[in-house]
Amino acid sequence: MSIAPIANNVTELIGHTDLVRINSLSEISGCDILLKCEHQNPGGSIKDRAALQLVKDAIEAGKLRPGMTIVEGTAGNTGIGLALVANSLGYKMLVVMPKGQAQEKERMISLYGAELLLVDPCPFANPDHFYHTAKRLGVEHEDYWWADQFENLSNYRAHYLHTGPEIWQQTEGKIDALVTVAGTGGTIAGNSHYLSEQQPNLKTWLVDPDGSGIYSFLKNGSYQSKGSSFTEGIGIMRMVENFRQAKVNHAITLPDQDLVTISRIVAQRDGILLGSSSSLNVAGALYAAARMGKGKTIVTFSCDLAERSYSKLYNEEFLKEKGIELNKENLPELWARYQADDGSMVVNV
């Protein structure tokens, strides 16, 4: 077993995460369902990768200079990643976040030394939306640099240059499907683009939560949301430049009940405490296995772990208020339902 040399700073610890088999799901499905452990990044989530690439590219382009402040609008994990990178490299950080996100994320951002500006949640068209607020601050202050994670293709590049190649090496080129949610679209775009270049027969599955519009867009060309989800930072209600780079073959939408169910199954059977986005990813991977048949290798992501979702996903009182049951189905029941249900949509973008 090789051990990495001493890192010069914490940003050098980002990436090179492990790939682990989820045995309970692999056994019942007859597939290898593999989890890319992005929670191992120093900031605790996959968003560390994008944060580092955004900052590195901006420094190299001369857009981010010493003494400047990084500003970004985020639902949480990108803000934590940027706060970590900014702190490590000597920059100030201002995070604009909508109120009502998990308090765990707010605390982490503050602990990394970033300034946190909380704004009222509102529709994207409202100029006070957290995205527009961050953009406006970046424009109004000459010493601010706006990261723009949705449109800045450094986000996509982080996964095309690093995450995708890691997966290809770890699976020894044996991968049949990639399954992931989309928030900014950087993860699904960079990984699907790189891996499909190596494996033209790769099937990329987009997993969408209730309340997001990307499934509707891929199905009928318009952004229409149905229902709502307590997940944070995933789901898109508009086309963004990072998602535009994605190569998607299948799309599904799954309810919050399924991610609650799968989170308990994987915790009890495999000892992995998944966060909300990770749970949706894993449920999507099991669904893909049900549709694709035995013998496939399916890779998905542990975007973050349970400590980012404790106040919602692992809060029994909160779930009860949402009408969600803790143990509605066991694994054989969930698997049987996924085998019987073909609510997926074939797309090619």
C-alpha cells in the first residue's frame, strides 16, 4: 500500500478519493455498484474539486489576485469548499446563501473564516435571489472575484481533468454506467464527457429530485417542477453552461421517500452514513441496475456524508412533518419495485 507524500497545504489533499463497493446493493442486483467517496475531500464534499479548479484557473488567468475577496452564491457545499480553498491560499471569502439551508453548512462556512450573507429564498427571476446577489456584489466591488459556479466551465474541467480519469483508472476501464444528480451540472458534465470518450457505450443516468425541472426539460423541452424536495444544492430550473456539456442517456426522478429509505438501508447494511445528495445518487444507481440487468459496473458518488444532512435527512421529527416514513420498504421490496417500474426516460444530450 503506497502512502502519499507530505502535502504542502490542504488543497493538495483534494481528489484521489477511494472507490468502494456497496455490498448490499451489489448482491441483490447482481451488479457492481460502486461509490466514489467524495466525502473524503478535506472540506467533506465533492464540491472541493470544483472550488479548487475555479480558484486555480482564475489565478492563472489573472482574474483573482492577492488581496481580493472571492464571492459566490451557494446552497452550501460549494461555499464550504471555496471557504476552505480561500483560507488555505490566503484569500477572503464571502458566501451568499439562501436562508433555510442546513445549519451544519452555515457553521462549517463560518468555521473556515468566511463571511456569510444570508438572503431570503425567492424565485430565480427575483433580483434578490442569492445567485444575483453574489453576481451583483462581484460586479460592484473591484476587489471581489465572483466564482460563478453555474456558468464557469472550470467547474466542468475539475471533473473532466481529475475525477473522470480517477474513475477510469480505479475501475480498470470496466464501467457500464455513471449515475449522478445535478446541481450546477459540473459533476455530471465533466465525468460523462471524459468517461464516454474512453467508453463510447457508457450510459449516464441523471437522477433528479422532486421539485427540480431538468427531468421535465429533457423530456419535453420546458422547465416544469412537480412536488418539492428537502434536498439542498441539487436540481436545476434553467439551462446552465456546465450542464450543457453533459452527455446524458437516461433520466429519472425519485421522491424523497426513496432517499430516506436507501439511506437507512446502506447505513444498517454497509455502515455508510450518506448525505441527502449521496442517498439520491445511490437510489438512482440501484434503479439503474434494475433497468440495465445483471453483470454491470455502475459508479455513483458519495457527495457528502450524514453530518451535512442531520437536521433534515436524519431528523425523525422533520421527516414526520413531511409525511415520510423511516422504514417504509426493506431492500428486497425496494428492489422489486424498481424492477417493476420503468419510469426512466431515454435521452441523448
